[in-house]
Amino acid sequence: MYDIAVMNGIVIDPKNRRLTAANVYCRDGKIAEISREIRESAKVINAGGRYVSPGFIDIHAHIEGKKRCGALLCQQGVTTAVNGNCGNGLDDYPGFFRAMDKSGFIINQVELSGASTLRQKAGQLDRYAPMTAAQIDIANGLLQEELQAGTAGLSFGLEYMPGTDREELYTLSRTAARYGKPVTVHIRCDLSPGLDALVEVIELSRFTGAGVQVSHAAYQFGFGMMRQALDIIDNAVSEGLDVSCDSGMYTSFGTRIGSAVFDDGCLENWHCSYDAIVMPAGKYAGQRLDRESFEDLRKNFPHDTAIVLIGAPAEIPMAFELPYMMVGSDAGGDASDTLGAVHPQDAATFPRFIRQMVVEQKKLTLIDAVSRMTILPAQRMGLSKKGCLSPGNDADITVFDLAAIRDNAVFPHQGRMDALPDGICAVVVNGKAVIEDKRIINDTAGKICYSPNNTCYRSSSFL
Ligand SMILES: [Zn+2]
């Protein structure tokens, strides 16, 4: 007798690049059997000829236990989120892990240590100033404690911490590399200075040996710079450097209006005016800004998220020409349980990726697309029991209808940012049915993925 069975589906195996008509049986949170046999099971999900995929892994998220954000991600078919990106870590990992272990969460969570948080804990509160040698020592000690407690790597948000110098970058990255953990980097600039900023992190990999994951390519290079950026990354990988990358499905990004991103000169750099900025919530919710409202928000509501409508969306599919370009939503950044979504990416990224790349533009085969959301991020993050449905692996499963898959969330001046996608039929997390027909039926099945001893794959293995 099995706990749960997903019957009559087409099982996607991104590791062996195979599609097989089969039933998937789970017991005690693990995949127990994949076969055409009919077995008894306490709970049955009928996939009815639809695709049965390993649960999607979001390699770039900011969920950190926020219920509403976790639910929106799960509604996209995501069963594991890699949190703590862009330098934004947590103050107390053991405390967070204990709290999540106790309460459970809708999806599994992986936590990265955040360099911005470490530098604040080490006493450097000025984002424009470098850390002193003594502060770097403190931050480095804290990083080791966090990695031992179970964080899965290190993240930098260099654009938010312009004062970060080479000493800080290299010292902390060397520590992550010594632990065999990747370093994810939101690079120092976007637009054309972004290419120099990209070279900075490729050199980082060269001189520290760290596995560098370049974050959200569409946000950094989707302004006419994508082709050059991809060439730089690909040359580095061909040379043997351990560099890989992820991208979302938008070039219009959202971030706190008080952050360094909106410092003087930003509009000139972006070649846009104030009305390219739209607010998802707060005093000017749903509105485009002008100089007066922009200055009001910068001064009085610096923590509010603003979305900049910008970029060349046609460059997004180009990003996925790199076979190791993974999918990351960037969801949850400044969202909260009260705000819900603050960008359509929070509710749309994964279905949008499948619809645009596989169904509409036919740029990727289904198996290739699924591998960017399953086996590749699992290997990069050292999640050895995830990313592929094989006996003994974690029973994280997403059932979707390729013909029906569609994202419905839009920007705040257009409608709802949290509109649920179509085509995600069922989601199973650790062997428990979590979503069926868009209804959440369990929001505590997800676990924290501690990974002190897991092996993270080098980017060369993805070729
Ligand atoms: Zn970022």
C-alpha cells in the first residue's frame, strides 16, 4: 500500500532525457516506484495523460517563510525555493530553521547566506563604504557558522552594496568555495557597465575557485547587452571556469525605491522618465510616478517596492540559448503576507517560461525546458534527492497540462499581479498533495533543505 499515486501521466525524466507513460507511487515522502503496474494507494491523483514532472526548483527566490509568497510560487508548480539571494540573508539561521521545522511550510526551502546581511552584522552599516579588515574577519567567521548550520551557499547583491571591495568579495567567496558551495551574484551594474560588472564576477571565479551563479540575467543584460553577456559567460565556461547563470522572464524589475539602484542618474542610465516607474502598493498603488511622487517615496517610503518598466523583452528567450541558463523568479523580494505579490513574477514566472519557450516560440524542447527548472538547479545547489523522479528521491512532483499552461499575472497598472496561472494541475511536496485544481490543500509539507555535505556540481557538468 502506497501513500500517494500519480496515475496515468507522462513522466518527464530530465536526467536521462526521456518521456515515459507511467504511474508514480510514493511512500514516506519518497518516490517508491515508477511503473505501469496498478498498485493500491491511500490517495490517488489522476494525471489523465498530462505531464508529470519533478517539482520545479526556483534557484532565485526570496521567500524566507512568507506564506503568501510561498503559496504563489507553489501555484506555479514550484516545490523548492532557493532563498537568500542578492545579498539578503537572515539574521538567525538556526532560529529560522527551527521555526520552519516546527511549523512546516508549503514548499521546501534552501537558504543562502547573504553578504549584505553579514556586513551589517559585522558592523558596516554604510553601503558605500568598504569593510575594514577586522569587519571582514567577523563577517567571514559568521559565514562559516552559517554554512555549518546548513546554509547552501553565499549570495552577493553588489548593486545594493557599492562599497563592497575585492577583499570582501574574495575572502567570503573563498570560504564558500572551501565548503564546496556556490556563490550567487547580483552584479554591480546593469546596462552596458553591466558587462564590466560581469567580468568582475568571472574573475572572482577564476581567482577564488568559487562556483559563481550570475543572478537574473534578464534584469542585468536585457537592454541590448544580452548577446555580449552570454558570450562572456560562455567563454568563461569553455575556459573551464565554474560559472553558471539564471534568468527570470521579465526585464521590468522591482526593487526598493530607497535602494542605491534609484540613486541620482538612474533615469538617465535607463533612458527613461519618471513615468516608467509604477508602484505595486502603498500611497501610489497602481500609478506611474512623476518627479514629485518619486521624491516623496524616496524620502518617506524608502522600503516600498517600485517597478521600472524597462528593457528589451525579446532578449529573454536569447538568454536561454545557454544550455545552463536556469529559471529563477526573484519572487518574494519585498513582498509580504500583507502585500502579497509586488511583481507579476511572483505568480507567473514558471508557467510563463514554459508557455513562451516551449509552446509559443518553440525555442526549447519540453525536456530541455524542464531540466532548467529541475535537475540543473538541483545539481548546482547540491540537492541530490531532488530534480529527478527516481526511486529513493524526494517525492516532489508537479503535474501540468502543456496545452493549457498560461501565466495570468500582469503589472500593477494593468490588473492583478497575483492572478494564478492556468495549467498547473497538481503539486506534491514530500509525498503530500499540496495543490489540486488551484486549491491549496496542505501548506505544511515543505521542509528546510540543510546541505552541509551535499556535492554541488560544477557548471562544466551541465554541457
Ligand atoms: Zn537581485
